[in-house]
Amino acid sequence: MPTLTRRAFAAGTALLLLSGAALAQAPVVIKFSHVVAPDTPKGRGADKFKELAEKYTNGKVKVEVYPNSQLFKDKEEVEALQLGAVQMLAPSLAKFGPLGAKEFEVFDLPYILPDKAALRRVTDGALGKRLFDKLQSKGITGLAYWDNGFKVMSANKPLRMPADFRGLKMRIQSSKVLEAQFRALGAIPQVMAFSEVYQGMQTGVVDGSENTPSNMFTQKHHEVQKYITLSDHGYIGYAVITNKKFWDGLPSEIRTELDKAMTEATAYANQVADKDNADALDEMKKSGRTTFIELTPDEKAAWKAALEPVTADMAKRVGKDVIEEFQKEAKGGTQ
Ligand code: LMR
């Protein structure tokens, strides 16, 4: 080989080696998209996962968190995950129906959960696993269940008795169970992306909605709703999910560290959820912008009676076996 060619060849090889090394060092990027504010249980969980994932992998993984529907809204984010445009999400359990995983809507059944301990028995138990298994065929891997909390109900009129709901347009997440819930109350349910709810309330496209105090406060719903009823009639929580192909393709030592980060971020998110909701409720009360309604035992009983048929009506959609398993695990029964 003539000297010049040899030199050019050597330089080329060095360049190739260099770019190979640079490539080997380029971090794996995880885009974690979500629709709520950073100072919510889910927002804090996502930020904690970022902190721990980057620490445990010594920077081999970089997590980019995109809150507040910055990247995608409710429906689009799931499609984006399946297409690989983002790698991680934590949609509300009420948003898995359109994906064909209708069984997740069991969590939306009114009054199905007496408390968080019951919830934990379900998510940590056989049903929690079975629901995640359902996602595999959709190209999705379930990583963890994260809490938000129990829901309250807002509107521009006081909601004390089921009859008060008659004719009201109520915003819902994309769950048929939630649709049935509001129909049972005589209201008109309307699916709307989370990021659009504030404006929907302000302009009268919807009259009210249900959500956790933390979600209502951080989206300022209390500024455009005159009344909030402390009903605790249902629950909002999340499934942290990832693109299966992406996850399976990670080097196993990286996946192990990410699993560890996820376990710790889950404990953290679940630990802060109650306080976040209690604080949000306090802040909304302090603001004086909305009137809070506590239900009397009789009013509570009337809500329960009106919503009772929803569980049986939805058995065909959610699965009778799923509902029964849920109820058994919630009570602490063994399989
Ligand atoms: C909603 O859409 O109401 C909430 O589920 C949003 C969220 O992710 O908490």
C-alpha cells in the first residue's frame, strides 16, 4: 500500500474506532411522557425514577420527563408508546379500554375499593399481574402500579343527591365504566383529554367532573367550579408502562438497575400520594374559590344505592371473573 493510502486508511480506522467508542457511550434515552403537573403523585414518581435510573446506571440511561401533556395528550401518548416515539408512560388505569384492555376498568367501578390497603392487595396480587400480562400482546410491558387517590366531584351547583346530577355534562376519562357511572346518576358523560378539562369547564362545554384533589388543584379546576363534593366514590391510579420491544432489547444489566429504580420510585410515589392529595385539598379550601360539601350518611347511602347497579351492568365488559377476583383480593382472600 502506498504511504499516503496507508495513512488515510489508518486515519479512517481511527475515526471509525472513535465513533464506535462514542456510540458505545451514548446513553440510552427514555422519554417519559405524562399529562399531569410535576407536583402531583405521578409527576413526583416520574422525577424520582429519572433521578434513580440515572444514578444506578451511572449515566448510561438518560430519562427525559415531559409533564403536562407537553408531548402528547391522553390518547396520543399510548399510540406514541406503541410506535416507539416515547419509551415510558403512566396512564390512568381508566385509559386502557381503548387499547382493548377493558379489564383495567375494574378499578373504575364505584365504591369497589374500601381503602388503599385493599388496593395494594389487588395490584400486588395475582390480578395485578394478570392485567399486566394482557398488555404484552399490545407491545406493552407493565412495570408498576402507582397511586393517586380517591375522587371528589366538582360542578357549578351543589351535588348532594343523585338527582342533582340530572342533565349535567360531566367530563370523563375514556372508560366505559365511568360512562355507565354518570349515566346511572342521570348525567351526560363526555370523554375529554385531561389537558382540555379546565377550558372545557371555563367555557361550559362541560358542567363538572370527577378527579383527585391533587389533579383538580394543580389544573386549577377549583377556580372554575363553584362546588366540590367530598364523595370518595372511586379511585384514580396508574400503570407505569413501557414499549416491550424497547425494554426487552435493553442489556440485562441495565434492565436490572432500571427495575431497582422503578421499585424505589414506586414506593416513593405511593408514599407521597396521600399527602399530596391532603395538601391539595387544604390549598383549595384556603383559596376560598369553591365551596366544599361533606355528604351526610343518608346522602352517601343514596349515592351508593344509585351506583350499585353499575357493577353488575359492567360485568360483561370488564369480566365477571375479573370483578370477583378483584373483590376477593381486595378483601384479603387467597386465590
Ligand atoms: C384524568 O385524565 O383525569 C387523570 O387521570 C389524569 C392523570 O393522569 O391523573
